[in-house]
Amino acid sequence: MVIAKSWTMVRHFEGAPQPEDFKLIENELPPLKDGEVLLESEFLSVDPYMRPYSKMKLKEGDVIMGSQVARVIESKNPAVPVGGYYVAFAGWTTHFISDGQGLAPLPSSWPENLPKSLALGAAGMPGLTAYFGFLKVCNPKEGDVVLVNAAAGAVGSVVGQIAKIKGCKVIGSAGSDDKVGFLKEIGFDEAFNYKTVSSLAEALKTASPEGYDCYFDNVGGKFTDTALQQMKDFGRIAVCGAISLYNDSVPSTGPYIQPYILFKQLCMEGFFDTRWQDQFPEGLKQLLQWVIELKLQYVIRIAEKVLVSPSGPERIQSINPSGKNMVVAKSWTMVRHFEGAPKPEDFKLVNTELPSLKDGELLLESEFLSVDPYIRPYSKEKLKEGDIILGSQVARVVESNNAAFPVGGYYVAYAGWTTHFISDGTGLDALPSNWPDNLPRSLALGAVGMPGVTAYYGLLEICKPKEGDVLLVNAAAGAVGSLVGQIGKIKGCKVVGSAGSDEKLTFLKEIGFDEAFNYKTVSSLAEALKTASPEGYDCYFDNVGGKFSDAALQQMKDFGRITVCGAISQYNDSVPPSGPYIQPYILFKQLLMQGFLVWTWKNRYPEAQKQLLQWIAEGKLKYHEHITNGFENMPAGFIGMLKGENVGKAIIIV
């Protein structure tokens, strides 16, 4: 059940909007239909256009119009994946359902260090309005004098900076001394407070005695009456807004402007940014480039809650958590060391209130957690009773006092089974910069994460497969084994896989294994191995150990290579099992058997991840995720994985 909180219009505004004109309501959203997606608003925009448009577009009871940056949290539309960020126009609401129409994905070139809220500002509608409105309508030339009113606002501040980039002299008007100071900081040549000057005409003349070539008008009314008198001949005026008139119940009046337009041969043009919608990618690319080059600065005025009451902040849901807000981390801890197979009573869920961040620290929220076989043996060595269970996650930065780790960034961390944690940044691995928008970030824990890198280097660096080799993989339907087999096929090998259910055998055939068998149902493991490859095996990627390896070693070819990646058949044994010595096989077949930890190639992770992502993009490497929903189900997901219930990578969605 998802509850959407929304601000609705009680009555149409008469004059300035009043608190009683708004009402907060809650609606339970229905289950998704095919093709639909559920989105959660992270940032919402409040803009001047909402005031005049509300009369035209809304009826009483409607959700207030507006745009947001929203994240997909559930999807039945493959074109709009979970975790994707989009600009939407769903109004003042926390959650909404969409069929994908009208959702604008954030540009693929979006830098990791920029807040996604900029998609509602300098790299969104205000930025595009400034970019195209100024460049296409005002058509500035180097040396022109540009006047901008409402210059400290979302559009005006960008217009002024673009004008400076284009070599203009820029004068700005704003409504407070703080704003005037801000305009000077971002490069305006002159700025004044229109509320405190004794004469607007004199202020305009003092700022630019020679007059103005371009005027970007966000205000209208009396300001424009005065400005038109000081336009140069052939001046260009972009009419972007008329905010001074929006709250008027009766239309305001002023002098006719036609004489100025006529005798000064001025060009005044109103516009909507949507006129250049087909050129938006060009505009966004340039705006982002200027931001990166520090030619375009931005300030975001954040109301710290997703919804802001017209009469003041309403504590509904934090979009920018700070130390003032209590953050409670839920964590699974070890009650006792495992004896045999882990049991539900070996785990305990605890809640811990996290402290405020110190300088250099950041707060992360886990979105996906990984359960892996290594956790079982390592828990004995690494944990004491009461410790948080070890493990990795894909986590998002929700608050930061560390400039190197911006809010909204995604990282792979090793913080254990916990929903929230504080870090100084050490040990956080950013997702690869070439991460495709259409891939779930959970793959950073699977095919493009530790299991993928394990398969990649474990096979290629130790087994060193050659075209035509026969490769044997056990636990072949697991997170690592399924990738090993596919990489083997890419390298031209014949691949034989072993798994523990007929469903898994079907999966192995679907992803390209040449032969596969169910080790639980064959009458003889030795015979099954011989039937699958009568000539024996050149390479053996071992995830299981134990009796399986006893049988496999006998069927290795001379000079065969064996990668020892795991021994899952033994992890739950309280007493180490025994089996035949393997040295005779190693000696007389001149086999190479090598165990490894993936950290051996830590400095080469990017190389592997780049190749894995490329193979996925090319359709050569398929992945499957075994999803368990809900942090409360982590122990069950872990226990099930050790029993072999998963096909592909076992993932917990928080």
C-alpha cells in the first residue's frame, strides 16, 4: 500500500494565495497495471507560472500543478526502470503513477557531483527558459548592455550569467540587499534594490547611462514602463513573465507602450520555452558544461520537506535530511555464531538512532543489499556476537558534509546488513561512470559487482581458457557460476554446468550452456560428468568443493586448470568433512589448482566492470536476480541462498 500526500486547491486564488486556499489530502494508490510505473517525488519546484495558470488549468479540488524530480520505485514498464530519475509534471504530490508519457529522464551526461534538483533549476525549465529566451529572442552581441529584472530568481540569475559568458555588460534588479550582493557574486556588473531606490528611472540611468540593448523581462508592470524609456534604438525585449501582475484581481493599467516600440524600433517578443523543445538536449548539454566549467553558478533555495505548506514548512517527509532530523538505522545482528546451517533465531533486528554528521562525514541509505555464500564462513572469523552481519549494499547519499560525496550519489559499500549508516567516504566505491540508464543499480552487487568481477578474473586469469576448451562450472546457476559459463562461451569454450534443480537447468540452457545436469537427481555424478564431456575437462571453475570436486578431478585432462572460488558444500559443516587426498590427481595430471579472493584484482576493477557492462549492452551476458523484498526478510533470503533456492544473484530490496 502506497499513500500519496498531495496539496489541492480549495478555491481559486483571489489576490495573493492564502494558506486557507490549500488542503493536504492523502490517497491510497492502486496496484500498477502493465506498462505503468510508480514514482516518488524527491524534489518539487514552485514557480511563478503556477499562479496565473492555476486559474486557467485547475478546478477546485485539483492537485496544485507543478513539476518534480522523481525516482521510479516500482515498474511494470521496461522502458522506465526502477531507480531511474525523471522530471515529471504530476503536481504537488509525494507519489504518483504514470504510464511513462511525459516523463523526461535526467540527461545521460548528468555529473555525479551535481544535485538532481538542478533538473528543476539551472539544468531544467528555468535554465532552458533563460538559455533559449535570451539567446533566441534577445539575440545578444558582444558588448551589448543587458537589463534583467527579478535577477536573483531562478531564470534571471541564469540569464545574467549567460549574458556575461557572451561578453555583455549586465545590470540586474532585485528586491533585497542580500539579493544584490548575490548578483555581484555571480558576476553582474551593476545591481540595485528596486524597493529602496528613490527613483527607478534614475537607478536605471545611473547603472547604464547609454541605455540598454537587451531587456529580459520577468516582472512587467511599472518596471517595464520605466525600462522601455531607456531602451536603445533597435533594442530587443524578451517577455518571460509578469510576476508583478499575477496576484491582481483586477487587471492593472499603465501607459500604452506602442509609442516606444514604434519610435525606438524595438522588438518585444513573448515566449514559452517549449517552442524550442526539440532543441532541449542542446540547451541542457551547454548548461551542464557551463556549470562544470564554473562559468554558470547556481543557488538552490531548499525547503527541507517534500511538501511545503503555504503558511510554512510542514513536516511530512524529509528530502534533504539534516542532523536536526532523527535517523534510525535498522540492522540485523548476530545473536550467536552459527552452528551448522544458520537459523532464524541466530539473528536479531535492532534499531539505532544515528548521531548528527561531523565534517567530512556522509549519511547513506541502503537501497539494495547482497547475501552471498562468503558471509557464512567469514562470520566466524570476522564477527563477534552482537555485531552487525557483514555484507555489501548499493546505497544512496542522503546527507553529506563531504564535498567529494554529493547528495544523491550511489555507492557500493560494505557496511553490513543495515538500512542507514554514516561514513567518512573510506571504502565507498562509486558506480562506474558509464553505467547505462536502463540497468538496475542492483547489478553493482551482481553481474557488474563482486560476483561479476570474481567470475571475470577468476576464469580469465586463473583458468586462462582457450578457444575450444571444455569448461566445467558447478553451482552454475548462482551469481558467479552463471556468469563464468557465459564468459566461457564468449571465449569460445564448450561449457558444462551443474545445478540443483530442473528449473535451474532450464535457466542454464537459456543463457547458453552447452550441457547441464541436476547433480541431485543423477544416479552417478561421475557418469553425468563423463556423459556431458566424454573427452574430459580443460578448465574447472569450482564453487562447491567436497564430493563434487572429488569426482571432477578424476575427469580433468592433463594440464587442466582449476579455479577454486568457493566451497559452499562445506560452509554449514560444524566438523570439517573429509575426503580423498587430491595430490595424486594434481601430480600425475599436472593440474594447476589455484584459490583466489577477488580483492587480488582490486586495482583492476574498472577494467572488468567496463567489459562486463559492454557484454551486457551487446546482449552477450545475461543476468538474473533472485529478489527478496523487505529488509525484515534478510535472514530468510540469506538462509534460502545457502540452501540453493536462488537462480542468479540473491538481492534484498530494502
